[in-house]
Amino acid sequence: MSDLTSELNLALAVDDDDTADYLVKPEGLRGSLLTLDGMFNSATGHAHNGAHQGGSLQFLNLTVGQNLTVVGSSTLQGAVIAQATLHAVGAATLDSTLSVGTNLTVSGTSHLVGTVQIDGTITSSGALTIGQDLLVGRDLTVTRNATITGALTAGSISTGGGSLNVGANLTVGGAATITGVLSAGRGVFGGSDYGHALNVGGNGMASGYWYQRAGAARCWDNADFALPAVAANANTPVLRDGSGYVTATYIKYSADVAAGKPVQVLGQNGDGFMRWWPTNSIGPPISSWFLQASLQLPALSNNGGTADATVTAVSNSLGAGIAGGVVTVPRPGYYSIAGGFNGNNLTGNTEGLNMTLISSAHGTLDSMSCPLKISSYFGGYFSWSGFLNQGETFHLQFNTSFDSISGSGEMILTFIPTATYNN
């Protein structure tokens, strides 16, 4: 029994073998039958996957009446037709095309590495989660809500007459066309958000008017008038200068005339700025204003001549200016000028003495002439009342033809209050 089969090592009888030994010995027929029986053992049976264990199983048609369990991988080179449910407990990897004639039900997770091409409709009863990009070559129709937590970039968005609700930011890189009403809690354009209802950081343009809904106020365009200016230009809004002042040539008021006298008056003191003054600045004074002064007659020579009397203030509540014999009026108004003088003739001629009160704006206000005798005394007086301008001057002039004179006198210039303000 030295001859064995090539695959299973089954003992073969040879010519000189003993028949009894071949039948009963383990290395004979007995052992060969045990080997064949072990091939069908549930634990150690033949697997057809090793050397001397038989070749690969090949079937033209294989019909399995009950369950088919494949522990390792299965390579199906032809079509796989599942007339009932195809249940994949683990992952299913398809390197080529999977064709399902009717419904495909996957209870677990489907991992599709390549491209998925769907010619029909995708119906998902639950959430459809796409971890990467979603590229739709044609129309995408969402019959209910669409929630986008990231950025939505679209060439155009049409809601089809429904609502578009964006819970977070909506960025539109191109033009946005809204044919209906745009309702917003606050509109910000140009990046200037000041917390108000409408904030425009750049220029705001409208083909019509900007209206204030609660009233009749109108927003003007710069075509309606020139730009604001500090200078008093025509048809320009007033712009304050760097110090906060308003420059204006004239201010026109309505014809509303109030009764009585104002408490204060408006004017300017020559610098162009308007200020308030008490009414007695141009009207009746609170107290009496006057200039009381002494006079010194000029000492004319024995050949005569013309000269002014010298004025020296004794009391000057009026604030008049005095320079030699010239008196300057401090403010416009009605005044009274009055005074008198006396003196003596120092020479022996007989002639006349002429006295004239002269104003720079009104000319001669008063004059007198008295005769002079040899070595005699003389006297006279002067008076005038009327309107004098601010800055107007007057002086008291004396004249003789031959004689030399000397003397003194007094003068009083009084501001006269009136019932109405000066014109």
C-alpha cells in the first residue's frame, strides 16, 4: 500500500499487498474512508481553498434552496438580479454601475465614493445631508423651507410668488431686483450704520422726491439750490463758519409789529457782529447826560484876528470828546448847547466883537456881535438845540478887527431825551 492518490493521499492496493491488511489497516482502505468522511465534517471539512484540496468550484447554474452565506468576498462578474430584498448589513462598495430595476431600500448608511447620476426624482422623507458641495446642473425646486447656515451665492433668486426668509446675513454681489415691497427694520447702504431707520454712507439718489411720511417736509436735491456757503451768496443755505457765526448781508422779517417798546435792541458797534443792547443805548437815558465846561477866550493881538475859545470839562457824564476848543458828540440824538462869556478890551480902539458857534455837519449854529469901546468890558451868550450826529464836532469862534481881548465863560452840552427813538 505504498501507492497514494495525488490530491487526497488515499491508499491504493498493489499486487503484493495483503487483502486483509488493505481492508483493516489505517493506511489502507479503512484510513482512506475516514479521510473521505472527514471532508464532510462541519468543523474540519474540506474547504476547496488549498493545495491538494480540490480546484475552484465552477457551476453553470447554481440554485440554493435556502440561505447562502459567504464569509469572504464575493466577485460577481455578471449581472446580479435580486427578485426580493437585497439586504447589506455592512458597507456595500460598487466599483462599477449598480442597476436597480425597481426600488432600492438601504436601511443603513450608503457610502458612494464616485459620481451619483440620478435621472429621475430624489424623494427624501427625512433630512438630506450633503457633507460637501452640492452642484445642480438645472433647476432646484424647494416646495417648503430651505435653511442655509453659510453663504448663498446665486446668479438670480426667484421665489415664484412665495416668501424668502433669511434668518442671518444675505450677501448679494450683483444687482437685486425687487418688484414688490421691501420691508426692513433698518436699511444700511454704504457701510454707515448709525442705528437709525435708514443709513446711507454715500450719495442717495432718487428720480422723484424723498418724503417724510408723517408731515409735508421735503428732502431737497443740490439741483434745487447751490451748496451751503459761509458767504452771503444768493440761493444758498447758511453754513456757519469755523467760530460758529452766521454771515448775512440782510435779514428780512415779516410785517409783524409789536406794540410798546422792546426791552432790548439789536445792533452792531462797527465790527459787523450783531449784539443786544438795552433800549436806553439809543433812546432816553436812564440818567441825565451832559457836559459842563469852562471857557477861556482867545487872547487876540492888538491887530485883531480869529481864534477859538479853549474848552475845559468840569463834569462830563455825556462822554463827549474835548481837544482844545473842539467838542466831539459821542452818540446821535437831540442836544442843547448853551453858554455865556465876559471879558475886557485891552486896547483903545472902538470896533465890534464877533462870536460864532460852528458845527462840522450843520455849519453855523448861533452867532452874535457886540460893540467894543476903548478900555471897556463886554459880554454875551449863545444857545442852540437840535439833532447832532455821532462824531459831529463844534467849536466857539471869536473874531476882532483891531483889538486884543481876554475873558472867560461857561458852556453846557445836554443830551435831550425824546418820547420816541431817534430816526
